[in-house]
Amino acid sequence: DLDEININKTDLSKDQQYLLDIVRAIQTEQRAPDLAVRDPGSLSHSRWLTSANRILRLFIF
């Protein structure tokens, strides 16, 4: 469970912060209003985290 893990969001990249927020939204079934419009970054094959973010985004919207 992510709530049990102490994560300092300022240590995370923009991609990592978005992934954390979207996973928490899936776990809790509650999402922040800005999650749908937040820019997770440009898509690139070398940026696996952005790809994961976009796939999870499809799951909740």
C-alpha cells in the first residue's frame, strides 16, 4: 500500500510524481480534478514511465 511508504514528492521527477498520483487515484478510486489535464510529458519510446502514465490514464478516464 502506497500510504505506508514515506515518499517525498520533491525527490521525484515530473513523470514519477504523475505516476504516483495516478496509481493512488486507481487504488483509492478518487482522483484529483487536475489529473485529467495535467501534462505527464512528451511521449518517447525511451521514456517508459511516460508510457506507463498514459496507459494508466486510460484506465481511469
